[in-house]
Amino acid sequence: MSAELLINVTPSESRVALIENGILQEVHIERHTKRGLVGNIYRGKVSRVLPGMQAAFVDIGLDKAAFLHASDIAIHSEVEDEVSSSHLEKRDIRELVRDGQNIVVQVVKDQIGTKGARLTTDITIPSRYLVFMPSVEHVGVSQRIEDEAERERLKSLVQEYCSENGGFILRTAAEGVKAQELRQDADFLRRLWEKIRSRMKKKAHILYEDLPLARRVLRDFVGTELDRIRIDSKLSFHELQQFTREYVPELHRLLEYYPGDRPIFDLYDVENESQRSLERRVDLKSGGYIIIDQTEAMTTIDINTGAFVGHRNLEETIFNTNIEATSAIARQLRLRNLGGMILIDFIDMADADHQRRVIHSLESATSKDRAKINIHGFTALGLIEMTRKRTRESLEHILCGECPVCKGRGTVKTVETVCFEIMREIVRVNRAYDADKFVVYAAPSVVEALLGEESHMLAELEVFVSKQIKVHTELLYNQDKYDVVMM
């Protein structure tokens, strides 16, 4: 499999695209005025304790107060993987924090929609091979390193760096790494922690900011098989050369400056693919399609056979469509960066073996995803429940805002509905006020209907209210906006 990263840098934003076998798989975007907060460490202040929710709001200098749950105020036990880094004792939030208290916190989830950032006091600082944990003394190993001999080798090497001042998690990329490189990583993380501690003593507000997008992606892609990394900014290219030479030397030789006249994101149709990822419908090669709806609570995915009729029988057609959909769903989750709860409504299958094979296909298709995924199988209603770890905004939330016409509903009133509303409004106003005639201002489509297929109803209304009703087109009005004026 061939894979490469394309990095597009402009004065206002940075974008990174992951291409696998010539197909776009991931897009990462960072606007320089709206950089993500995940990984940042702050000296915050508890603004309000909420005993009923076992949580507190913490002011870290954002427009919305950040959220700290009692379960994220950690008491550690043995660490076994990168994701689940601590076991937490259940305690009353009022015993842990109080109003007005200063507290050191780290952002684990960006502001998403109307929700403020999610915080933890369980500070972790990642590097290429290790994650430093200042509040524990032991060593954890990523569960993705499966060889027991290698796990023990890594543990024994890193154990000597642990002390009462902190412990480490060995990341997946540490597999096969030499002792000297691990020591360099550990020394770097300890120096960085000392700088953070010195900022604490100075009562600084922001104690640590995570790397900007291009450098963060390179750090996180250590261990991923890449053929090359192309950057279209000469300044950024030199900065990344220096960064990789010092921190991720295994990626240094892959860096290439792209000076071409053609925009770098046009090389693999990245711009058009990104636009298509904002659409609800994703067509399958067979003729079937999937519908993706993202809401604040969850994402729902519906599979349909569409024009695909198959060659054998209905059950085989349904099964083949569902199998094809699993690959498309796995790609769309990464491409759109969808997270949280995901419900998938596969086409109903009567055969239990077909159900098992669809789940297996979905697990296989999502295995390359770097975000943590849990697939819970079919529910009693025939839906598949799954979760995907969400830390940053989805592509849609970064690129899109609320529609000024429908106000986020996703629909607008039909022309017929607006016509009926106008007629009811005329009746209401006529009963309340004394008017000689009425003038209706409405959108072109509504006016066309009032003077066309609804003209007989408008005429009957004139007889009913015994008043003349005139209709005028207002070109700037949306379809569901109108005014009824008394004359």
C-alpha cells in the first residue's frame, strides 16, 4: 500500500491530507486564529461546582467555561494502554474542588457545538515514543504492541526513568526502538515538564500549548508507513526539516518541497473530495448508497440498495450492499472525523451468518483508523451501535455553519405551507384591526403560487374578509418569510 501526506500551508490556515493508494482518507484543518486546544495545559479557576452533575465549570480564558467531571480528577492505578490511563475512585466533587480554586488542567476534548471544552487533571505530555505522566511512577505499554518479549524489553528500559516525579506510557511507535532513542525522548519530556512547572510558579495562565497542525501530525504519524511527505510552503518545509531532524528523524528523509504551479491539493482531487464529504449521500459503486446525518447527540448512517438489484436473490443483494457499505463507512468516519455515538442502520438481514460477516467486515475496515473505535454489534432493533473517540471538531463543523434560512433544521417550509400561513394571518389581522385592504410581500416562489395554483383560494379569501388582497414580490425574502401589511 502506498501512502503519503500532503501539507498545504497559507498565512491563514494549514491543511494536511492523508492519501492511501491514491484515495483521500483523512483531512486535518487548522485555522491559525482558531487553533485546537486538545493537549493544552492551563492554570484555570473553578467558577462553579455542580454537585448534582458531579462536575465543575472551570474558567481557562475561553468564551465558554470548560467542563471538569469528578471522574477526570484522577487517582491512578496500573496503566496498560495509551487510552485508558487511570482508574478513578468515585468521590464527591465537593471533596475534590471548590469555587474560586486555582487548578492545573489539560484539555482532552475541544469545544464542540454548544459544549465547552472537556478537561482533566490527569496531565499527559506525548512525544514520538513516550507519553509522560507527571502524577504516576510506573510504566504502561500500548496494547497494540502484542509481542510479550518486546513489551517486557521496553518496560525494563523505561522503568529506570520513572521516579516520584513521573512515569511513562510506551506508544505503539516505540516497538523495536533502541534504548538510546527512548532515553532521549524521556529526557526531552522531563525538560519540557520542568519548563511547565516553572511557568506554574510564575502563575502563568497558559502553561503549555500543543504543537501546530503540521508538526503534530508528523509526531502522531511516527510508525505509520509513509512513502513521502510533500509540503507546498518553503518556509514550512525548512521548519519541518528542523523539527524532524531533532524529534522524528525517521520521517526526515520523506520530506519533499512541492514547488509545482498546480495546487498541491489538486494532485489527488482533495478539494473536490473534501466538498463531497459534506454531502449527506455517499454513492456506492454497486448502485446502492448510504445517508449520513450528523447531529449534536450522535451520527446516524442508513444503507440503501438504490439501483443495485444483484444477480441472484434479494438476500444476497442485501448482504453484498451491506458488505460494500462497511468500507465506505470506515472511510467516511475518518474523512469527516465523525466521533461520539454512531448508529448504523444496515439493510435487514435474515441470515445470522450474514450479520456476523458484516460485523467482521466493519471491524476489518475500521482497523486502520487511528482513533479508538468500539463496535457493539446488532441491537434488538437491528442497528449496529459503535463509538469513535472524538477529540476535535468534525470536518463539517470546521467548514460549515448554521444555515441562515432553516436555522439548522435542515428543512424549509414548503410553498404551500407558507401560502396557508399567509391566509391565516390575513384572517387574524382582519378580525383584530380595521383595514381597507391587505398587501402581501413574499418570496417569488410564494407569489407565483398565490397568483397561480392557489389563486382560487386567494379569491375565496377576499370574499370571506370582504377586502382586496394584493400580492407583491420581494426578491430578498427567503421562501418562508413574508409580511402582511394593512392599508
